[in-house]
Amino acid sequence: MASKRNTLVLAYPNQRWHKDDFQTNWNLNPSTLCLLAAAVDEVVDVEIIDAQFYDMSLDEFTDRVQAINPKYVGISILTTEYKETLHLSVAAIKERLQDVVIIAGGVHVTIEHVDVMSDPAIDYAVIGDGEYVLRDLLEHLEGTGEFPSTGLAFRNENQLVVQERAVIADLDSLPMPKYELVRMEDYISIAPRIGPNRPPEMPYARLVITRGCPVGCSFCQVESISGKRVRSPSVGKVVDELIFLRDNYGIRSFMIDDDNIVIKKKFFKELLQEIIDRDVALSFHIHAFAIFSLDDEMLDLMVRAGCRAINVAIESGNQRVMDQIVLKPINLESVPPLIKKVREVGLSVIANFIIGFPGETWAEIRETISFAENCGAEYSKFFVAVPLKGTKMWDMALEMGTMAAPFGAAHLDWRFSQITSNEWTADDVSILRAYEWDRVNFATAEKRKAVATMWGVTEEEIQQIRKKTRDAVISSIVTAGEDDGQNGEHVPSPAERWSDPGSARTGEVPVRIGVTN
Ligand code: B12
């Protein structure tokens, strides 16, 4: 009989424990947890609990962890916006299982490990690529290996020790994610959200293929998370995984979630060629496509490989803002002809924009909106600029004194600006975003029909989503923190409302409609 091994639970907490909000909650890719599980396969048994996807209450989640009775629990947190769910889950677990070792990881932990470790219930914070750090740490804790020398924040006699960020140079060395640890049939058959980024065909899978980006846009944290050097696996490994997902789970499409897969043009073209040569026969979308890297050969390969749509992140419609604030190498004049070219070969184009940068004028914000209307994209997303720790925009906002104080991670919400200027307030930008998104994308019957088709929803559903979006910004901004004016009752601010753990839990997979970006 096999000897009994200790168990590690890997988990995503439920974002709704912090704020139950149709606009900001996202289901996460189980492959991150499946990959971590594969990396530690030889050391411990692993179970995965995805409280987000299955909309579990904190109690249900804790019951499941307790029933497994693991020695180790690893919690993954993608964004700083939902950091509270890390601390909520850890507190709940430690109340029932005092001796469990808690290991935190993910993008939020990589950036804010000092803040994370201020929670005494967390034993280790993993900084950067987690696969080998977790394996080595567990081997050490199991008494069979050395303590890792990179990628950890931990306490030593009450002093916090912070090691260098872990970087895996050879992505080919990583194992195939252990997809069998989750019910893949659930994940591949439910779109993360109904909206512009829905997969081209169901069932589908999401992939992050490369790590790192050299461009250094001012608002982006990627340099601090994965570094400037782009690391890619071999194209054969990527296509092996696609074929595995197709043959074992029946996926018909996939989405590429990379920060910037097209920046390494040679790799990207070779990947497309491999997809064609091995007859993968899946359609796909690219979530972040750096339009300035596009050339004719690439576009031709994209079409032949099955690409159906791209998201191009243009960010600003004003060249000064692009060059001096966004710091992205885009010549705005080149954008409309490139978008036209992509659409002419039959691909959809969605464009992303950001408004309300530190130092941006009201006229420049207006130019971005006008550019969005005229650039030729089928649909435009607008975000407000939110300075994140570890980015140039964070430093810019502090230096310019334009950050609304007190500023902190708790304010991270892409709908609500935290920047001020002599010309506009944070609220001006938040309100403008919601209303201009509404006007640019839905002003005519023709546009409404086109967007409904793109999103795969009815025009009535579109109307509901638009209303919810406008209502969310107005109720959050206009009434926040005020008395109700009638009987002196306090109207809760967004932060107060978000801390409400939310409505009754069903344990069912929730299908959500409600997308505003
Ligand atoms: C893919 C992606 C998404 C996808 C998620 C897809 C999905 N279904 O999971 C989508 C499109 C949904 C998305 C949405 C958003 N995203 Co996003 N996204 C990313 C992106 C590009 C890659 C993340 C990823 O999957 N990487 C691949 C995996 C393997 O890496 P990883 O998650 O970092 O995990 C590794 C380590 O962190 C560690 N690890 C992770 N978990 C654990 C757990 C344990 C126990 C251990 C030991 C280790 C460990 O090991 C892993 C393997 O090495 C990152 C940028 C980046 N490069 O990280 C932005 C990023 C995370 N996103 C960001 C943002 C802002 C958002 C949005 C708010 C955008 C918006 N405006 O709406 C939403 C909100 C999502 C939410 N509510 O959580 C910001 C986060 C900033 C912050 N600090 O909060 C980032 C950093 C991009 C940026 N501009 O700077 N995103």
C-alpha cells in the first residue's frame, strides 16, 4: 500500500466575500492551481477548492478545507482589489485548524508581500513564479530538502525576511497542469462573463503562454510581477497542451490571456505556424494584442491558425499623453489603418482605453473618447486610470501630488478614479467613463444590434446591463457617505457596501450577465 502523504489544499477564495459586484467579480483560470499542483505532485497530495467559481460561502469553504484536514493550505490572489478575501479565508481556516501551514501566492502577494505578511496567520508569502518555490518549500517542510533561497517572504525570530522574486527561466521545464484535479467540464462550458471577451466557441479554455513584457507602460505592473524579459515555452509544448485539451475535454476554442504575446514576433509566428501545421483546428481570441507589432505575414498566419478577434490596448487618443504619460510606443496615426486591415480579413477588433491619467487635461480625455469613436473598432472599453504599486504611474501620481488621499489598495476599482487635477475631479472621470462608454457603444440601433451579436445576448439584456452600469456609478458616487435627507439615516459608501459578504449562497455555478467592459 502507498504510504500516506500529507495534503496541500490549493484554493481561490470567493471575491463576493469582499464585494458582491457584477462588474468586478471574475472567475479565475483553474490552470494556475492545476499547474502548481503538478509541480508539487511528488511531494504531497493536492486538492483544489475554487470558492469563486462555485460561489461558496465562507462557511462552506471552511467546512471543505476542514473535511480534507490538510497540513498545508495555499491561497491564490490574482488582484489587489480582492486581497481581503485572502485574510478572510485564512482567519476562518485557522480558527478551525490551528496547526495548518498557510502559504499565500499570486499577483497580489508578489507585489504586496510585506502587507500580506502583516497578517500573523500567514506563514509564507510566495514572490513571483510559484511552481518551484512551492515545491522546494514543501520538500523542506517535509524534511527532505533545503529551504528555498528565492521567492519567499517569511518570519525569522519575528523579523520579516524578503527574498528576491523567483523567475523560472525555462518554461519548458514546467509540467502539464493537473487538470484532472478540477471538474474541467464545468470551467470549459461556462464563459467567464457574457460580454465582448466571450470565447469564440464553446467549450473553451484560457491560456497564459508567455511571462514578462519589455514595453514598460506606466500603468502596468507586469514588469514588477514577471520582469522585462519575455520568457516563452517551445511552440511544441504549447500546441501539445492545446491538443491535450481538445482531445481530452473537447474544447473548440481558446483565449490567449498573455500580457503581450505578440512582442516576440518570431515566437508568435512560429506558434501560429505550428497550430496550422499540426491541424489544431480551434478558433481563438487574443486578449491583449500590441497592434504596433502587427505585420502582413503575422495577420495572414493569424487568420489561417483560427484567430477570430483581438483586443487592442490603445490606451489614449492623444499623442502627448501616449508619449509622456502612458509610455507606450504607439503612433496614433497608424492605428485606424491597422484596425481596418485586421477587420478586412474578417477578425473582430475591440479597443481598450484609459482615461483620467495623472497630468492629463480634460481636453485630452475628450480626445481619447473621440478617437475611440473613430478608430474603426467594433467595440470600445474604457477604464479609469488607477495607479498600482510597483508602476511608474504610481510614482507619477505621488510626485505630481494628484493622488486622492488617503490612497491605498482598498480603492482599487477600475470604475472609480482616485486621481485629481486642477481641471477635473475623480468623480468627473468616473461618471464620464460610464456615460461615454454607453454613448460610444450604444448610441444607435445599429450599434446596439452589433454589440448584442458580439456579446451573444439579446438587445433587452444589453439595455439592462447599460442601466446597471449607469446606476452603479451614480449610486456609488452621488449618494456615497451622505445622510438620506429624510430621516437622517446614513447612506452607505461603496466601501461600506462592498464589505457586505453578499447574498445567500447556492453552491451552484453562477451564470452572470452584467458586463460593462
Ligand atoms: C490573465 C489575467 C487576467 C484574466 C484572468 C483570467 C482568468 N480566468 O483567470 C482576466 C482577463 C479575467 C483578468 C481580469 C482582471 N485583471 Co488581470 N491579469 C491577467 C494577467 C495578464 C495574467 C495572470 C495570470 O494568469 N498569469 C499566469 C499565472 C500562471 O501566473 P500567476 O497568476 O501570477 O501565478 C503564478 C504566481 O503568482 C504564483 N501563484 C499564484 N497563486 C499562487 C498560490 C500559491 C499558494 C503559491 C505558492 C503561488 C501562487 O505561482 C503561479 C505560477 O508561477 C495579469 C498580469 C500578469 N502578468 O500577472 C493581469 C493582472 C493580474 N490583472 C490586473 C487587473 C487590474 C485585472 C482587472 C481588475 C482588470 C479590470 N480592469 O477589470 C480584472 C480583475 C480580475 C479579478 N477580479 O480578480 C492587474 C492586477 C493589478 C493588481 N495588483 O491588482 C494585472 C497585474 C495586470 C496589470 N495591468 O498590471 N486578468
